[in-house]
Amino acid sequence: MKIHSFGVSRVNPYNLQANKMNNQKLSHKKAVDKLEISSEAKVMQEGSSIQAERQAKIEQLKRQVENGTYTLDSKATAKGIIDYFKR
């Protein structure tokens, strides 16, 4: 049986496809990403009163721990755990 080389021989078809894809990438203009933030999102980013209250409570707890005056209410902790798992 003889095999004759017809058409494109000894050319890696994957290289041809890769070259086509590279040429397409180069021919297209680079896309410019654009981000727009709504006014509502800007207000949310500025922070809310809840964050300020939370930060104040964290600072208070830090001071109590540093001073050694922080006390843990075990009954309140147990009730919180039970309430969480009852949901």
C-alpha cells in the first residue's frame, strides 16, 4: 500500500489554528472595561450608622478585654446558641 502526500502535508493543524486565533486577537481592538457605580451604591459604600455602632461596640469590647473587665454571660451565650439552632 502506497501513501501519497496530497494537500497540505507535514503541517501541524493545531499550529494553523493557533496562528489564526493569534491573528484574530491582534486584529481586534482592545476592549476597554468600564465600571459605573450607581448613586445608591456610593451611599452604601460611605458607610451606615450600623457600621459606626458596630465599630463603637468593638472598641468598647477591646478596651474591656485589655483592662480585664470583660465578663462573659454564659446564660445569654447558651440562649443565643439555642435560638440559632431552633431557626
